[in-house]
Amino acid sequence: MPKRLTIAQAQQQLPNLPGEPADEPIIITQDGVPVIAALSYTHLTELLETLDILTDTEFVTRLRQSIVQSEQGNTISWEEAKAQLGL
């Protein structure tokens, strides 16, 4: 469960937040309502990269096709893949 802070608490704790574990976002509330999610820069870049991948419809289509082919046993060996790629 993400840590929750009021805006006042977040203002007081802001200098210490970069030193805290950043596994989950910190939810900042105003009058008990979540208004801000603070997360580490690393976590943000990972999320943006994931969103970029998931919004690439061509990639997602190929990924789904690959999963179906794999489930159907339509695979090749690593050696065969390297040979096909000229490696």
C-alpha cells in the first residue's frame, strides 16, 4: 500500500523524501482526497517506457502473434535463429 501524506506533511518531509525507498509512489492528499502521486525519477522513466511500448500498436500486435506461435509450439532453436540472422 503506498504511503499517504497530507500536503502539510509532504511539505515538511520533502527534504527527506529522496532518501526513502522508492518502491511505490507516495500519495499526497488534500482534505483526504488524493491529489498528487510522487514517485522516483527511475520509476517514472520506467512507466513512461512501458507506456511507450504498450501504445506501439505494431509492436503489441507482433508480441501477441509471437505468444500465440509459442503456445502452439511454433518455435525454432537458438542455433537456428542465429543462423537465420547470420550470427
